[in-house]
Amino acid sequence: MPGNHDYRYVTDWQKLDPADGEAIRAFWTREDANVQGEEATRRLPQVVAHVVDERGEIAAVATAETRILPRLGQPLYYYRCFVGKAWRASKLVRPLLRHTQRVLEDYARANDFPCIGMLLELENEGFTDSIRWARWGVVDFSYIGISPRGLELRVWYFRGAKLKTPQEMLALTAGREH
């Protein structure tokens, strides 16, 4: 069990070290994260950050991939976070989300906003039951509806991001499967 909760946040976005990638793959397997085999290979390039505890063990991993919701029609980073069993009571979710927001927003601003914000699909019933605010003030995510899977959707837009024009969206989606 982790001790004093002295965590280190490692930014991996667009520069995942191969050794860290293998450690993350092992973490997903060990923790039964349902991210194995080909899915793990697909997800590794999506790793934004991981958290290491005071013993050097991976405690949590955050990933993001580009998604375009038909209803919104704009590119967003679809955020996923997995916290290992031993660290779930440690409240890592919010600091890891804030770290990921900073990393992705900085990247977006420096690269002409390939995505205009972040999207959450809440699988954790604890959040949907306990945090009923339409807008979560601390992390600035706002409720936007229900996903086809029946889960709450929330979005946060990057400062300075502009909606893509129809022409930009066409160029962005050309040759991409949805």
C-alpha cells in the first residue's frame, strides 16, 4: 500500500519513453485495466501523463485521443484516466486531470489548436452521484449531455481556441474513419 503520497507527475505527451511505455503496459495488465494486447499498443501513443508514487510504482495513467462528437462537430481530446486499486483513496483523479489539462492546452496553443478542448465521459458513478453541479468550478468542465452509452458528458474548452470552420473540419476528417 502506498505510504505518504509523495507523487511525481511525468508528462509523456508526444514523447513517451519506451521504458515508461512498457511500465505503463505492465501497470494496465497488473491492475486489470482492460487495456491489453492490441488495445494497449493503440493507447500507448495516447498517454499524456502518468503518476509515480514514492516507491517508484506507477499509480495512475491519463490518456487522450481526438474525438469529434457528431452533435458538437468539433475536435476534442477524449480523456481517460485509470488509477490503480491501491491508490484510489488517494484523490489522484483531480490533480492528474489538472496536470493533463495544462499539458494538452499548452500543446494545443503551440500547435494551432488541433483540438479545441477536452471531453470527459463519466464512467465512475461516484462522480455522477456526488458532483451534481452543471459546471465543475475547480476544473472548469461543464455538463453537455448524455453519451450513447448513457454516461454523463462534460467538456472544457482551451483558452483562445476557436471553432473550426467547415473547411477546416473537412480537411481534418479527410481520410479519417469515425
